[in-house]
Amino acid sequence: MGTKKVKISSVKRAAHLKSKKTPLSKQQQQKQKQKRDQLKSKREQGQNIFSQKARKRDNLAQRKKHNKLASLGLDPLEEDDEDGDDEMLDNVADMLDGDDLALLQANKRKRKAKATGEEDPDQGQSIGLEKAYASDTKKEQDVQKIKLDLLPIKSRDGQIITRTTEVDYVPKSKLKKKNEETQDDDSEEDADTEYEDSDDDVVNDVEAASAAPVQKLISTTDLLIARQQEIERQKYRIGIICSGLLEKPEDKMRNFHALYELMDEINPASRQANLMAVRKLAIISVTEIFKDILPEYRVGQVDTKMQTLRKATLDRVTFENALLQQFKKFLQKLEQITAQVNRRGGLRTPQTVKLATVAVQCMCDLLVAHPYFNYVQNIAQLLVYMLNCNYPEMRTAVNQCFRTVFSNDKRLEMTLFIVRRINHLIKTKQNNVHVECITCLMGLKIKNVNLDAEKENELKQKKLESHRQRLLSLSKKERKRRKKLTEVNRELEETRAEENKQAKHQKLTEIIKMVFTIYFRVLKNDPTSRVLSAILEGLAEFAHVINLDFFSDLIDVLNRILEDQDELGYRERLHCVQTIFVILSGQGEVLNIDPIRFYQHFYRNMLAVQAGKNHDDFTIILRTLDEVLVKRRRNMSQQRLMAFMKRLLTGSLHLLHNGTLATLGTIKQTFQLTSVLDNLLDTDTTIGSGRYDPELDDPEYCNAASTALYELALLARHYHPTVRRMAVHIAHGVPASGEGALPTEIGKLTSHELFTQFDSTQMAFNPTIPLPKAGQPKLKRGKHLYIRSDFKQLCGKLLQKGNVPQAKDKQTLEIDFFSAFQ
């Protein structure tokens, strides 16, 4: 007979399983036995007051009372406590007598009086005093002001002025309890304490968040006042945040987010538009903070999870990683601002252009302050593209920044990176770039760089190696052999040390090659470009380091530019001539090139500079004169040298006093180097052949030997005292001592030093003009001058006789000599 399956519900099944008892282990049985023993011992000890209260609550009558009190809105537990206390006092009173019983009855009456609403007058008075003290304290706190120190300012005199301000006192709890739940059931919950940041309300802008907008009609004046108040409030807020960051950046790194919110067009926290002045101030403030707290070295990425670090190292690495993240976020903000005016389709309004100008200037400051920090190459790459933007202010700022970086960069890593990016930009734009892309390269410190030094070093190395092998193969005495071998090894070690030093020269050589690649590409592909003037100026500046293989081709290109382009300006022509003579004065002396045509170009453009807007271009003529008259004086004929001297002194009459002094300094130096020019100081015109033609453009055939330096007589009466001394000195034949000699402090100055030292563009006259002497000038009595002596005698007779008719007007004294003569 099979079993019958019966279906039961889940509820019955759960009750059935619950009723089944699982066998207990020995430990569980021992625990249950201990609990039973403890309960049994408690019952044997007797009843206490707590067990009595528990029994009363279990009674049915007591439960009804609790329900009734609860329905009336009263607390039944308090009633039970009072009844229990009264019953306990009655039980104790049976065991007392005398004074103790009286004291107990008095306490019972006080409890009943308190329950019925009767209060002790002394206790009520004390409560009233406490309430009054609390209210007075609250009023004092409402009126109380506290002083806060603001950032100091520096006056024009250099004094540091401290500032303070008063704000309302807001009491706040300095401790904030933070409960953490523990996983262990046996342990208690501990309360951790954490100090609040005293600047949290300023950083989080609690004042703006609590202020509710009031919608009403306001005037333009109210808007301007509200705008100024908002700017001042944000200034104060930015100052507090920045001072906290500078004081302890490790703990206040999160405060950067408040400044980043002020840089956005819409503040994410308040959902309101930030003022343009506030955005600029926030950008500049963050820049100054990073300039102060960024390290000078490059921060490396360290994975703290994979490596075990000490506590101090871990804190430093954590701070550097957080600082790097904040710096990256700031650069992304600046890139977004500049992208609005640099990319196609951007919002190009006057406000965005001004904000982008501030952002570009801040990036320039960061690049100059920390050229070796992380992400600096990203800054340089962005600034290279801004160098070709359509806004002159940004181009000027980036140009000045790159010049400063080129002059201060000792590793040459950043310089090489910038030059490469500029080369890529010019190549991409097909030479259609602004002039600043070329002129910034003038800031490169390129001196004493020999592009053929590598070949020379290799040859020297081979010679030393062969000499060493020769010494090793010799069969002489061991001591002499070792001595010579030691000397050769020392020379080899010196050359290897030079190779370590050549790492810097190798970067410099690569920079020079890149620069000349830019210059030669423009000259070859687009000789009529708008950057031709800057290219020629750069070639004139760096012509002394051009490789010898390019000399002949470069001179042909420059000559073609001078001959074919008629619209070429005087400045470009002077740069072409300067470049050619710098090449011919250096390594180009070995070239077989006749420079007569270049002498003519230079002679023709010497009078283009005058005492006007182009007076600063006279420095180009001075540099070219050093190459032509000083270094190549032996390659010039006497007629050509005299013609250059005569035209140079003629042009000095049209210059300012510093240009005139530089001209006289060049003439003085040439007079000291050659005695051919002494004929120009002789006023006898029969010495030379022919007649001097100052309008002829060829200096060889203008017959300068037939004239004299008459301009020295005019310069001897110049308004500047130093010019007068120099002119007299040259007129006397440049004597070293005696009459016409120059003081030592003036005679030792070169022409370039004279041009710079006596420059008066800063409204400073050198030497200083003496103050006039105190006192009134003496009035000298005038004398009458007569051409004819008989007329003097006749006038004297008329004045002595007194019969000359006077004028009718008594206010003026006039003598009518004409009527008297008639």
C-alpha cells in the first residue's frame, strides 16, 4: 500500500519546522545552564524595587490605567514612577523616627507641591535670572563686531600698509561630531571630532546663497551700485580663498573649485552670470597662486597603490598629484577661453577678446615663471598658435614672453621646442604669418656657435687616437713611454669632457639650423612676403654663424632682392647690406666677390635716417659702418673712404644729439686707424682733382678729396656740450693730449655706447642742465650805433638844442627827427 501525498500550506510548514527542536551542542547547553543559575540566584536574593515596578505593570488594572492616561495625552510611565516613589517612601518611613522622619515628610510635601503646580519662589527667581542672562548674552552677540585682517598693500613709496575690517560676529560650533558605525556588536560607537574650516562660509558663498532675490523695479544707478557691491564682495571672497591657499595649500586644495566657478560665464553653484571683472580677477589670482606654489622641478607620476611609501613621502606625493590635477584643470579653463577668439565660429565680442587677452597673459607668466614644470609644453604650443592671431595685444604679449624664455633658458629644451613649433606653423601657413612669428626669434642668444665644430672635433679625435697608438708601438724606456701615454690619455679625457659640454652646443646648433631653415624658405619661395623685413633683420643678426656653403647663394639672393624690388624700403635695404658685409667680414673673406655694388646701395641709403620717427634705425647704419669702415678699411680705396666720411658727417647735421655723437665717435675711430683722412681737415681745395659732387650715388667718383669737413664748424656751436667737444677734438686732428683732447670718460666710449648713453627719449638730458643762478639780472644800458659819423653829430646837436618837436600823445615819448631835418 503506497503512501498518500498531502499538500500543506507554507504557513503550516513553517510552524511545523519551527516546532521541531534541533539538538544543542555542549557549549550551548552550558550557556543555558549558566543563565538558569543566574535567574535562580536573583530570585533567592529577594525582591527589589525594580521587580515591584515590573509586577505592577503586569497587572490588568495597571494596564487599564496606562491606557486611560495615554488616551488623555499623559505619560503613564511618569505616573508609575511617582506612585512607585511614594510607596517606596512609605515603606522607608516605617523604619525611621525623629528628625529623619520629619525630613522625609518635608521632601514628600515638596514633591506633591511640584506635581500640583506649586513652585518654590527661590527656585523661580533663579530660573528668571538665568533666562535674563541668556537673553542679554544673545543681544550682545547680535551687536558684537569682530575684526578681520585683510591682505596688506604696498604704497608707491615702498611702505607696507596693513588693513583690517569689521564684520558681524556669528557664533558657530567649532566641533562637529561624526558617528561611525562599527561592525563589532560588542564594541560601542565612538564619536570622532573634526574641526570645521573657518573659511567655509566664505568659500561656499553662504551669503549669496541665503540672499533671496527681490523682484522690484530698479533704476540704472541701483544696478551700478549693486554691481560695484558684488565686485567688492567677490574681491573680499577671492582674497580670503587665496590667502588660505598660500598659507597651507596641502589642506586647502579643494578651495580651487570655488575660484574655477568664478572663471566660468555662469556660476554652477548660484546659477547666475559672473561679472567680467570678477572673472578676470579670478584668473589672475589663480595664476599668482600657481606661480608661488608650483615647484621648480617636474613632478613624476607615482602609483601609491602599487608601491609602499613612508608617511612623509606619501603626503608629498599625494599633494603633488592633487596640485597637478588642479593645474591641468586650470589650463583647460584657459584653453576654453582662448578658443572662443582663435577658432572658427567662436564668439568674438569685445568682452571675450579682453578676457582672452588676460588668459594669454597669464599663460605667458606661467611659462616664464616655471619653464620646466608639467604641461608647460602644452602652454608653449598654444601660445605659438596665439602668436599668429588677429589681435596685436596678444601677439605682443606672446612675443615678449618668448624673448624672455629664450634669454633665460639654460637647458635649451624649451627653446628648441618653441622654435620647432614656429617652424611647423610657418610651413603650414605657407609663409602667410604675422611679423611677430619671425621677430620673436631675435631674442635667441646665439653667440660663438660654429656649425663646422663637429667635423673639427672628429678630426682632432682621430689625430689623438693615432698618436696614442704610435706611442704604444714604440720600444723605448718604460718610464718615458708611460709618461707620454699619460699625457695623451689626459688630452683624450678632456676631449670627452668637452663632448659632454657639447650636448648643449648640439641643441644650439639644431636651433640655428631650424632658424635658417625658416629664413631661407621665405627668401626662396616668397621674397615679396610681408615678413621679408623681419627675415632680413634676423639674417643680419645671425649672419656670423651661417655655414660657409650657403654664402655665395645667399649673396646672390640678396643682390637680386636689392636690384629687382623697387618698392623695397630703406630699412630692408640697409638690412640686406648689413648681412652681406657681415658675411664678407667673417669667413666670407675667402670668397671672390666684388662688393662695389653693395657699397653703392649703402652710400645711397645713408641719408634716409633723420631726427624723426626713424631715428632709432640709425643703429643699423652704425653696425654696418663698423663692418665697412673698421673691419674692411684696408679693402677700400682712399676716395671711397673719404666719400663715406663726408656723407656721414653731412648726415649728422640731421640727427639728434645722441646720433650725432655716435657719428662723431665713428669718425674719431676711423681717424685714429688711418692717416688718409687728414686731407679732409685742410681747407685748401687745390689738393684734390675735380670738384666734389654730393649728389652722385657712386662714392668712388664723387671727388670727396676736393672738399673739407666744413660741418665741424657748425657742430662746434651745437647746443649739446659733448657734441661741441667732439667736433673740436676731430677738428684738431684727434689729439691724445693737449689742446682739443677729450676727457677719459668720453674718449673711451664706442659709437654704440655714445648712442645709448646720451639718449634723451626718457626725458633725461646727459649731462644734466645746471640750475640758473639765484638773483636778478643786471640791466645794461644800451648804446646807439651809427653807420655815418656826420649823422651822429647832427643828432647830437638836435638833442642838445632841444628844439625837436615832441609827439602829441603824452603817454608815449617820441621825437620827430624827420620834421626837424626838413
